[in-house]
Amino acid sequence: GFRWLELDKLPDIQSISLTAKRDSTWEVKLKYLDHIHPTHTDYPLCPERRIVKCNELSTHQKDLIDKLSG
């Protein structure tokens, strides 16, 4: 199940094995150089947390929302 950990209980992120049996999600602050950003706009190196606006959704996504929300 899901649980929050206190900062002092978090493992060193670099010590976590790529084949670890447990998944985790990290909220981090990154410095991303402006001059390399244009080369990664189609493949962001770090997703951002934000609310997606309705006008950003495709027709298919809107249809799925209508279908799945009853």
C-alpha cells in the first residue's frame, strides 16, 4: 500500500536498485538549463505536476472522460 515517509526515513535515491520490488514517487526540485530545454520539449526529462486544462485534451480523451464518468 501507499504511505508517506518522513524525510529522515527516505533512502538515498541513488542507492535504490533499478530492479527494486517496490516503486516510489519522488517530488524533487531540479535545475534545468534553459539552453537545453528546446532539445527536450517533445520528451521532457522530468514530468511536471500540474492540472491539465480541458482545451489541452484530445477529442479521444474528452470522449473517454464522457464515457467513463457516466
